Amino acid sequence: MARSTRKPNDPKKPLYRAPVRIGRIDSAAIVGELRQLHELAEDGNIERMPADEELYGALLYLEANSEALKNEEARRTSALARVQLWEYLRERADIHQRRAVEDARRAAVEWSDLAPALAVRAPSAAYNKALRLRASVIADTEQENEPLRRTPEAVLEAERRASARAAAERRVTAEATRRHALLEPVARRLVEHRAGLDDDDEVTYWLDEIEAVLPNCQTPTQFVSLQTYVRALVRELRKTERGTARPAVTTEDARLAYAAAAELVTEA
């Protein structure tokens, strides 16, 4: 009987079981809650506890002064939170160590010099550890909820996808900025000449929304909101014209602003 041959694994294919990660948390808020537990327990050393943002120092303090918590539930809460925060710190350390390695390589530091700093014995081991750091960081930032093989092929493919997403986001932002430069003055004219537009409740509502967002319209998200509001206003004005068989504007300035807005939203 012929023996079945095992197909080699695709080095770029994700693993089947995703690792569990703490991810992003508000560590300062958690430390602040633990500080309150120690204050309620009348911890005599609480004044020495580092600031909430100084995570490593705060964890060392909480460990050294854990006996100050006399209530069993408080001790349990604090211990669990400390476990979570140490794991979070471990994950964050991968990100920052990876950046340090990249800075070192850009500064022409050889793998042989990085080996002792990475606590390994050979340049090849330093390279592989740096690769694992890259894989860990990518897994933390990837939008797909998939684990990442720690192979050169998988890391490079994931970095290629991340680069493509970043480029796409930059294109979207650039296009939103370009369209906003055209739309913003039109939106201002619509608000300026709103008295010449139909005063239907829906028209008034969208004009109010446009007027509210205009003064602080600076981010791509706000650009999109302004475009959405102008498009909705044009839609309501057209609906009014169809329903009443009369123009939705009463002045020439309002007509010009409406026509410019209609042309812009049609192009979108």
C-alpha cells in the first residue's frame, strides 16, 4: 500500500490556534484603582508609591506592599490585576525592544554586537530573536485576527500587507483632504445663504449639522461627516423640488451654492 506523502507547510500560512493577548488597556487607570485599595487599607507607605503612569515602579511597590491589604477580596483583586499588568508590560516590552533593535540596525550595529544585548550567544540567534519580536509586534497590530508564523516569509508578507493598508489609508486621507478643499467653501456659502433655501424641517436639520461641523472641520473623519451632511442636504432639496414642483431656492446666491453642492456630491 502506497504511503501518503505529507504536504509541506506553507511558511506564510497562519497557525491554526491564535495566541491569547492582553492587548491595549488603560494601565494607568488600573494602577489608580489599586492605589485606592491601598489608601482604603490605610497603607502607611502609600506616599512612596510611584505615579499611575509609572507602571513598572508601581508594580514593584504593589508587590512589596501587598501585605498592607488586610481584606481578602482586596488582596485577590490586586493580585489578579498585577498578573494582568505584568503580562501587559511584557507585551509592550516586545514592541519597544523591536524599535530599539531597528534603531540599532539603522545605526549600523552588527548582529554580533546585538547578540549579548538580546541575551543570545550568536549573531544568527540575535537575528532570529529580532524576527520573533517583529512577529509579535505585527500580531499585535494586524487587523486580521490571525496568529502569525514566526518565519521570514510570514513576517515579510504581514509587513507587506501592513504597508499596503497604510498606503491605502494615506490615499484615502489625501483624497478626503482634496475634496474637502473644494467642499468647504461651498458648505460655507450654503450656510451663509440658508435664508434663500427651502425651510423644510429636514433641510433645516442638515443645514444646522453643516454649520455645527464647519468651525472645527480638520480631520478626515470630520471631512467625511461634512460631505455626508452636504449630500443629505442636496438630497432633501431635490426631494422638495420633486414633491412641490417648484425650485427649492428663492435667491440667486442660494441657487449658485445649491448648484455647486449638487455638482460636488454627484462627483463623489
